[in-house]
Amino acid sequence: MLEFAAPSWFLALPLPWLAWLGAARLRGGTSASSRPAALIHSQAGVLAQLTAQPLSRRAHLPWLWIIGCTLLMTALARPQWVESAPNTYKGRDFLLAIDVSGSMRAQDFIVDNKTLSRLDMLKRVVNQFIAERHGDRIGLVVFADDAYTLAPLTSDMNIVRALLDEVRHGMAGEKTALGTAVALAVKRLQYSDAQGDSTSRALILLTDGSNTAGAISPDAATLLAKQEGVRIYTVGIGSHRRVPFPRGTKETPAITEMPFDEDLLRRMAEQTGGHYYTASNTEEMRRIISDIEQLEKTGIVDDAATLRTEWYWLPLSIGLALLLIYQARRHVEVLP
């Protein structure tokens, strides 16, 4: 099927016609008002015969110019031949809900002898998890005071990893709206066209806190997930021991406890057929991701699988050729 990527260029199609008509009227008015006096020449007949042929040629030249300009505008509209067909393949739909609240600044993870915050460690592990996906679709939701969709379900892992790299502390606030995050994630997974049971659609909830914000309670959101057939895999990040928490660039970190609601996270997972994990160190986090990716694959229909072939070069080449011919014929001179 033929489509145009920038069809608004067709609005400019009348311009070559208007330009030529305006120039023709200007030339006609000038010749009528300032026509020179007649001159008697001994070779007037010969001159008339010599000029008759070029004048007849020039009468056809505007068509070359107008058609050439029209083809150039067609090229700017970017004609494309589009072939689309439903593509079914085996895969899974994962939606990752990442906690970016203030408590995720706690520095209780060590990677390569370097202390990292909970969020920075989480981004490293999740980035590796995304990079290893083949045939799956990934979506991202970030939450704190509220929940936001960072990336809808997509098979383009490069885009998801680029968006994950932009995740920052406090980008959605400082509190933790667990229920709102789950409800938004379930809504996104409702649009999944995975064929089969709920084992192919999973919400991975990564948080270090308890519900402290949001208008939707975690229990209500969990019930919604159960009704929609979405399994929730909850991951409690951090530990119950005292951990360093940064207070500023010039102040030493505070040592404090930042526990999370294990009972709530375990209940959310069990009610939806998922599983609850505790990630108190880097190795446990990697093992959790490895377990989650063992979910059964099922058929996924991707209607967006299209093949686009650019055809702008064809009208561009023909248009330029016509304009060159027009320009060459304009400068043809007949000498006696």
C-alpha cells in the first residue's frame, strides 16, 4: 500500500502554477505597454523565420518546469510502500514498576567495591535483564508520590534501556504510592495481546517502602490485578538493618533503619499467583531476576510489524531531470 510520510507538502502543489501565471501576466503587461516602434529591416523575413521555431518551442517549456516542481514536492511528501501483516511469536510481557521515592537513596549495596544507592543498583541489574530479552516486551512505570508510565510495552529494548538510564531519585516525588503504581501497571497490561493464561503477563514491583501515598490502596489494586489475570512479583529492596542515608554533599550520611512492609508485599504476590522476594544484596537481586524470567512464554501478536520502503528517490530523480531539460532548452540559441 502506498503512503506518504509528509503529505502536507501537497498543499504547496498550486505554487508552481501560480508562479508561472504571475510571471506570464507580468511579461504580457510589460510587452504591451513598452512595445518598441517598428523598424524596417532588409532581412525581416529571414529573421521572422529564424525566430519562429524557438518561440514555438518555448510555448511548451512551462510544462517541463511545472511537472518538475510537482515531482519535487511529491518527493518531499516521502512516498513509501508499506507492507504490514500480523506477526505472532513466542514471548512474555513484563511491566517493571520501579520505586524512585526518597528512601531509594539509601546506600546499602556494594558493587565492584563501590557503594551504590538502592536505585543505582536496581538500574544496573534491570538494565542487564532488559538487555537479555529476546522476543519479550518490556514496559516501565516509575512511582513515588504518584505513578507515571515511562515506557509502554515494547519490543524495542534499546528505547527501554535509554529511558531507564534517565530514571533519577525523586523524579516522581518522595513518598511511595504502591497502590497507584500497581493500578497503572495493570491498566497498561490490559492492552497486552498475549495469547494464553496469565503466566505470560507479569508485573514486577520493585520497592523498598510501604504504601504512604496515593488514592488507591494496595489491596484494591491487587484485587484489580487478580481480576485481570496479571501476576505480581514483588521485590523488597534493601534490608532491615541500619544503613547509610545521604544528607548532602558536605554532610556525612546518616545511619538509620529504612524497613519495608514485607507482609504487604508478600500478600500482594500470593493473591495474584506471583512470588515475593527479598533483595538485600546484589547477588540476591540477580537471582530474583533470573527466577522471574523463567515465566512460560506464550503467543504474542504484534500488529505493528511493518516493512516500509522509501520511494522518494523516484519522483526526485525524474523531477530534477525535467528541470535540467527545461533549463537547457531555455538557453538554446538559434544563430543566423
